[in-house]
Amino acid sequence: MSSTIKKIGVFTSGGDSPGMNAAIRAVVRTCAYLKVECVGIYRGYEGMMESDFKVMDARSVNNIINKGGTILKSARCLPFRTKEGRQMAYDNLVKAGIDAFVVIGGDGSFTGAMTFNEEFNFPVIGIPGTIDNDIFGTTYTLGFDTALNTAVECIDKIRDTASSHNRLFFVEVMGRDVGHIALNAGVGAGAEEILIPEENLGLERLVESLRRSRLSGKSSSIVVVAEGDKTGKNVFELKEYVEEHLPDYDVRVSVLGHMQRGGSPSCFDRVLASRMGVRAVEALLEGKTNLMVGVQDNKITLTPISKAIKGHTKIDKELIRVSDIMST
């Protein structure tokens, strides 16, 4: 273990995700266990620029492992993108005696950390916290599993109404650039069709698929749509197109939105956050920097932040095949 790092900062940045509090707790308690001071940085890089710091000990993170959101708050900070803003943040960290930090967030947060490390040679380790599961170098990001469970629970409730009224529901889930939530939640909830950015189904093929479903005896249908899907301009255009070409369908739209980000984290996310938080602190004390903690083949790994940012996650082709078979 390195003896040069005596005080570690921890903060959350970007969009919140379930499991962030569990990760904060893991970082703080690992620091306490290893006799290293820990400082919570409120509101991400914005708080870093304003010296919004608070010393945290093992007791300060009691009863947060089960809470959604982030007790350290989060904010997007445009001034930090400037050299002057980062210099201000660095000066505040030095003044507070903070020797390194752990950032919990997504690719935007990691980009800021990587730039900061390159400019000031400041030790940084990232923990991937985003429900989209779109960070390269880890099979799962914090919050993905919880968001899936939330989406499936909501779709199950919507199906009750769809079945009662013989309706077709388009259910939009989060996923601007990737379809991991839509694909997994769609399979888990038994959706008839799943529309994701990676696979452009096409409007004509969608209509034909729904027509086959009706002819096969299905009186109601669920179509799960990732918000970034390219089949139509948006989910409401899909509704209008289907109504025009399949007038027998009574079509409704439900946009799940930000409810997918909230709520108590699943056991999986709590355990993953705990493992990642411990490894993040250990990595800093081993003299490592500019790395992201991930999990692959159920083993905790370290990936260069540059690769985590620039790499692309791949959609599970096998799951797409399963989805096609299950929609028969």
C-alpha cells in the first residue's frame, strides 16, 4: 500500500443511479478500515470548485446502503470544462489536503477525471454509476440491475391494463444510445417486440410483426422501445403510424422516464457497489491511477479510463435471438 495518500475524496457526478450511496458507503468505510481520511465532495465537480467538502467517517454513512439517489448530490458543471475551472478545483483539493479522489458516475464524469489527472498528475479512480450500462470495461454498471427491475415491474402493471382492454402499448424506457435496458426488460416482461438503437426494425416490419401477432390470436401486445430507437422519430410517431396502418388496434403510449433512476437499489447493485468501492480505495493506495473499477466474469477488474470512455459496449445478440423466438 502507498504511504503518500493520506486523504481521499469521493463524489458522485452526472445522472444519479441506484447504488451510488452504497458505493459512497463502501469508499468511506474502506478508508476508515485502512486508517485513511475520507472527504465527501458535494455536487460533483461543482462542489470541488466551491470547496463544498465534508469529512466523513464510518458512522456518517449509516443507513444509506438501501437508499436511491446520492447523499452527496450531483450536478453537471460547465465551468469545470475550462482550464481555469479545473485549476480552481485543484487548488481547493490541495488546500483541503486531499491527495486523490474516487468519482462515481458515467463517461462524462470519467472524461473530466481523466483530463484532471493528465493536467495535474492527480490520482483518480472511477466507479461506473449509470443505469444505461453503457460503459466499456465492465459487464454491469451500478444501477442497471435496479433500473431493469423497475422497468419490468412497470411493464407487468401495464400488461394488466393491455390485457383487460385488448390494447397495444408502446412502453418507452431509457436508453438514448444503447438498448440494454429495453432488450433485457423486454425479454423479462415478455414483450412482443423490442425496439433498440442497435437494431433498426423498420416501420413496415414492425407493422407486419404486429399484424402476425393479431392473426395468431394475441388480443393485446406490449412493444418496449428504447428512447434512442431509430424506427420512428419518437414513440408517439410510432403510435400514429400503427394506428394508421392497423386501425383495429387500440394503441396507447407509456413513457417510464426518470422513475427508472430512482428507488432502493437491488441486492445485486448493493453488493456490486460494495465490491467496487473497496477496490477503488485499495487501487489508489497501491499507487494506481486513471483507472475504472469494473466487473467481468464476476471478478473485479481495472480498466484504463481512456478505454472505458472510448470503448463501446455490445448488445447481446443471443438475447435478441431469444426475444425473436419468445415473441412467436
